[in-house]
Amino acid sequence: MLFERLAAQSAACSDRAIDGELFRTGPDGRRRARCLLVDTEPKVVNAVLAADRDGLFTRQQCYLGLYEAQLEAAELRAALEVQRLQHDAEAAGLRGRLRRAAAAAAEAAAEDAVLRAPAPSYAAAPPRGAARAPAGGGAAAGGGQGGGGAE
């Protein structure tokens, strides 16, 4: 479509008009391009990129610039996709670490609760270290040892 439009445009204009439309003469007498067309040869593209492009003809688009902008946009989209994938992988790793840490904390809390649990109490067993009362009433009933009766 582009080449058809350019062919139709060049057929409608004389060579002198096309020459004036596509080129301008610089102060040093050199002809300088006013618009750029894409060429498939790298040396032509490099020459166009290195050329003075002041005063480009605004009626026609610079197709080389559009192509560069499209490449840059595609590279940016790819970079964003890579960053998103890296972020998702990092977030998944952090979620896994948090899950493992929570499980370890719950396990440690359960072990701590088992270690701090009081010993089971039995009604028949006296507490440790308590003195046992003697059988048979003791000293208050008068039958204690030491035989100190009334004198």
C-alpha cells in the first residue's frame, strides 16, 4: 500500500516538484533529505540515521522512525513481561517461605505448650516434699513419744 501511494504521488508530480518536495538545499549547497523512506539495505539505513534531519517534510511520515518506535515499544512490552514474571516468581517464593515459617512457629508453640504443661495431679498422692502426719493421733492426743505424762 505504501509503495502504491508513493508511485501514485510521484506519477502526479513532475520530477522537479518531487525533487523540491523530497530534498532541500543546505547553506553549503548540499542536498539534504526532507523525508525518509525505509530501505532494506543496512548501509542506506545507517546513512539516513547519520544524516542531518533538520526540517523534515511534515506531510509524510518518517517510516523509519515509526519502525524504530514500534521496535522500542515491543522491547518495552517484553521487558515488562519479564519483570512481571520475575515478580510473580519472587512473590511465590516469599509466600512459600512465609508458609514454612508459620508452620515452624506453630510446631514450636505446640512443643512449648507440651513442655510447660503441669504434671497430672492425683488425689491419693501427696505433693512432693510435704511431711506426712504420724498415724494414731500424734502428740496432741497424749500418746506421743517421749512419755511425758502428768507429774
